[in-house]
Amino acid sequence: MSSFIIQGANQLSGTITPQGAKNEALQVISAVLLSEDSIEISNIPQIRDVLRLIDLLKSMGVSVEKKAEDTYVFQAANLDTEYMKTADFVHTAGSLRGSVMILGPLLARFGEAAIPKPGGDKIGRRRLDTHLTGLMNLGARFDVDLKNSFYRASVNGRLIGCTMLLDEASVTGTANILMASVLAEGETVIYNAACEPYIQQLSKMLNRMGADIQGIGSNLLTIRGVDKLYGTTHKLLPDMIEVGSFIGLAAMTQSELRIKDSSIKDLGIIPDVFRRLGIIVNQENDDLLIPAQEVYEVETFMDGGILSIADAPWPGFTPDLLSIILVIATQAKGSVLVHQKMFESRLFFVDKLIDMGAQIILCDPHRATVIGLERKIPLRGIEMTSPDIRAGVSLLIAALSAEGISTIHNIEQIDRGYQLIDQRLNALGADIKRIS
């Protein structure tokens, strides 16, 4: 288990470019299984979860050529479906959450698929019902081995389009059903579909491959199945979670940062939520400029009530940035109620912030009240362990702003979502040492 040793209270400055979007990468890389033609994908982040998915596809027989540091060419012409019966498949696919994304493409093209219970962050129950029910609506049959947490799916002939209402606007669930539907017979209508930019990107890529998807950008998708998909090229969006993380980093460390090529039109309300915390977020072309601020004051509601920030399906605020919001609020002027609706364990890292000197009341597993210290009592460095990707980066940001030295263990969690984060932040003036 590796660790970061962080000397805090350093002011940063400079320009940083966000990596390609992790969540989009897991979807569009899985989509290469839908065609036997070559598909080129660029701006792929070199992070653990994405590289593991690429290795999984290689083991399944997908030809993978690395053209540049962030550009790969995939060709799934000769797939070995027998590999899904091996112990190596169970181990590799079970180690990452994104492996669930191969279910839809494999069922649509080959009529069979299998997956162990996916891994990922330990942030509470992350059920697969939306994925499985949606695929069953299209005609898939599942044999579930609960003892070994293994799911095997099959279909007689071809998947059949239908009309369905998703029980939740799941991004990965929508993507899985969408990829299965493009090769299904007839028309599929998906109500309550997720409409995040990542789903929009996947849909546009599939349409370039020959799919017929209508309603892109809305929560009502209509897919007319086709017989075959072809090759294409695709470029990932910049990662909106990294963009938000860097805004938070600048605020906490009183740093002036330029976040370059942020694809501002795809950020939705993210910049405005940070502005509600009093953080100045300026725009210059497609860059975000965050000036150094000594004090940022939290808005209140019009009736004087305490500001509440909650996650919601797109175009609402993404749950992946609530951990960042919580950390930023610790040094704001004013108080904030953070309401994490989706995952019951995602706020459990606040005990570490409290140990650092933050004033936080964990109301229940989903809500925390943060009383801003207005920098009058700086956070102090401590030793801690990263519980998941987003909490890990939030703790890193807290440590970079704190007085003294902090140690963060289990940074493999951070590496799953952030490419060379220590090197990139050190280039801005941070003092982060990686030890094994």
C-alpha cells in the first residue's frame, strides 16, 4: 500500500489541464465490443480503472494498439467468449466497477455475457438492478449465482426492442441498456434515461458508428436497432470531476490557477455551485481562471436560511463533487448543509476532517453540516487513509491547505481516478512525496 506525504500550507500557481473523463472512458471503451471494425479513441486518461478495463478487453481477444500516450485503436474482430469462464476473468473483471459496462455490448453482439460482482469504491450499496432489469426487458435471461456473486446472461437469437421506464436515472445503467439496444430488433424507448454529457458523448459515438439514437441530451431516448455497427474515431471530454477538484484546490490553498480547456459548455451548473460558496470562477475562452482568495463567503437562501447543496441527476449537481464541496466549506465564511442522497457511506470520511480541526456535524449517513472557520483556525496535518477516489482527493486537498505534514495511505484509490496527481500538483508548487 502506497502513501502520500504532504507538506501543507503552500500556495500554488500556474496552469493545469484536466485529464480525459474517467466515467466516459469506461463507457466508450466498452462500446468497441459492438463492432468488428477498428475504433480510435483519444484523450484516454492513464488511470488504474481505465487501464484495467483495457487489459480486460485485451484478454478477451480485442486488438489494442497504443498510437500515442492518450490514444488507442481497438478492434474487437476476434473475441474469445470462452475467456469469461476463466478464473482470470473473474479476478480481473471483479476488481473494477466499470467491468459491468461490457454486459450490454456482449449480449447485443454475441448473445451471451458474464460478469462477477464489480468492484469499485466502498461508498454504500451500489445495486445492479437498473442494468439487469433493463437488459431483461430486452429479452436477456440471467442466471445469478449469489453464493459466488456471478451473473451469467444469454439471449435466444437477438435482443428485442421495447419501451421501459428506468427505476433510477443511472448513468451506467442507461449506457449499458443503450449499448444493448442499438443492435436489438425493432425500437427501444427509454424513459427516465440519464442525460449526462457522458451519455451524450456515447450516443453521438454510436450514431457515428451507424446507430439510430434520437433524443440525445434528454431523459427520453428512442433507439431504432440496426444490423451492424462500424468503426469511428472519438475524443473524450475533459473530466468535469477534475475541473471541480481543481476549483476546490485553488480556493483551499489561496492559489491562482488556470484550468485549461475545461469544455465549459459541458460543466452544467458546476461553476455556479462553487460561486455560491463565494469562490470567484472566471471564464476566458474555454479556460477557467480561479484567482487567489483569502476569504470566500457562503451565500444564504433568500429567507436567510443556511445554504444546502445536494446532488441530483444531470443537469443537477454531480454527487462525485460533494466531497470536494464539503472540504471547501470548512474554511469558508458561513455554514453549509451538504446532502448526499445517493450513497449512504460517502460522507463517512468527515471524521478525518474533524481530526484536522474542521467543525462538521454528521447529521446522518446522508447529511453533514459544515461550520466554516473563515481560515481563523487552519486545518492541521494528520495521518489518515483514503476510503475511496473522491474522498481521497478531498483529503489530499485538505492536506495541501493544512499546517504541518499529513500522510495519506491507500492512495491506490486516488490513482484509480486521477492521473499522476502528485506530479501534476507538484508542478504547480505543491509538496507531495509518494512512498511505497
